[in-house]
Amino acid sequence: MSGFFKGLIGFRRGAWEMLATIIISVGVFMLMQPFAMWAFTYSFITTLVGTVMFIVVSHFPE
């Protein structure tokens, strides 16, 4: 199993922070795209979930 998945299973900070950063990035992309209204509709909640997730996982052990 790769180090990323071991980090997720073991609740290590690096893997979870990377996942939270990806979720934030997806939310920002959803906010800025002009094609799908559903993506724009859920962009704020996606970015918010990623931000709260990042704050929580920043307290995980290295």
C-alpha cells in the first residue's frame, strides 16, 4: 500500500492535509467555472468543508 493511503488510514497529518487542500481547490474551481450551475451552487459548501477539514486535520500527529 502506498504511503498516502497508509497516512489516511493512520490519521497522519500530511495525507489528510493534502486531501483537504484538494477539496478546497475543487471548490474554488467549481466557483470559477461558467458551465454548470450545480457546480457553482455547491462550490461554497465544498470550499467550506475543505477549510474546516484542514483546520481539524492540522491537529493530527505527524
